[in-house]
Amino acid sequence: MEHKLPVPAEDDQRGFIVRSAIKGVTAGALSAGLTNPMDVLRNEMFKRDTGLVDTCRTLQRCVCSALPLSLTALLSQNEMPLNTLAPL
């Protein structure tokens, strides 16, 4: 990521702050995205008092059955009638 971000001028304090903020937010999002599923798995193992394989199977069944229902509910709630759109 270091080589993809533009390097600010030496006297551009704001540019250095923005660059550091972008790197920090990216690192935080990636670490949360990688560690959160493992934390959920660990918590389910403790809650159900089962092993890794059994917990993974249970979670897979839950996600596979809940995902289509959740997407249907989400998409139907956000449905907007065409007459509410502003003319171009």
C-alpha cells in the first residue's frame, strides 16, 4: 500500500495526516475482517461446548438457511416506487 498512495510534499502536514489515516483505516478494517470470523467461531465453540468441526457445520447450516431470508427482507424493504425518483 505504501507505493500506491501519493507521497505528499515535505511541508504538507495535512497530506501526511490523510495518508496515515488511510493506512490506519485500511489496516483496522482488514484486521477486523480477518479476526472477527475466528472470534465468532471460538465463542460458538464455548457456548455449544462442541469441537471445531461440529461448530463449523452448525454455523454453515445457520448461515446457509438465514442468508436467503435476510437478503429477501433487506431487498424488499429498500424497494422504491419508480414515481419517487427525480427526473433526469
